[in-house]
Amino acid sequence: MTNRAKQIFTSGHRLGLGGVPLGNEFEVVTDEDAMKTLEASWKAGIRYFDVSPWYGLGAAERRFGMFLHNQPRDSYLISTKVGKLLKASPKNDARSNFPYGNSPNNVVFDYSADGVKRSIEDSLQRLGPRGSLQIPPGVVSQIPPPARQDKGLLV
């Protein structure tokens, strides 16, 4: 565990907030309701937040970034995942993955070194100017079978 994580995960604060629901995975969540959820979690002492480009095809990262922008940067830890790039498209199929979302994006799976770098850069953009990330080892998850075979990856 990093020093930063040791500071955040004290004996009284071992919980985090995941971003799947705030990415409209299960129902429509307004920006206002997302901010209320994040505010309540902050008031309850939550300081670890987990997001992914996949959660609402960028919606969760954007919402967490909007909220955390106003919090002291050294008081929280945020993690994300890599390997899923978002591409805006007027003929996107976002609703096939997130029926309650309104993302203009399609997802492109790219686990190459360049794809991972781009994924991190894109996440930083959605999280905003203060969105430095702590990306833990092993965050590459859910590699689709064709990518594993094509890239020779063992998972």
C-alpha cells in the first residue's frame, strides 16, 4: 500500500465509493443527484473513490471530477481503469451498454501501451485539472477474449 493510501485508509475510514451507479448503470441519475451523493459520502468520511471510463462511458469520471475539484487534493484518493477509449460518434451504440445513459460515445478497447497512455490522459481530462490519479496495479480488467488472443495477453 502506498503512503498516500495509508493516509487515506485509516482505521476509521476503510470504505470507498464506486462510480458505477453515478454513471447511470442502473437508472437515470441527474448531475444534481450525483453531487448530492458525493457530498453525502464526503460528509460521511469517504475519501477513496473508484471510477472508470466504462461507467456511463465517461459520465462517472466527469461527475467525480466536478465534485472533487472543490476538495483539498491531498485529502482523497481516486482510482480508475485503463484499456477503454471513448470515441464520440453521432451514430453511437452507447445505449446498448448503458440504457439509462446519454453518452455520445462508443467504446474502443485498446490495451496496447499507447492505448493505456491515452486512456489515462483521457481520464485526467474528464476528471478535471486537479484529477491526478492513483492507478493501482492490476487495474486492467475485463479484457475481451479477442484482444487477449490478438495481443498474446494472459489474464
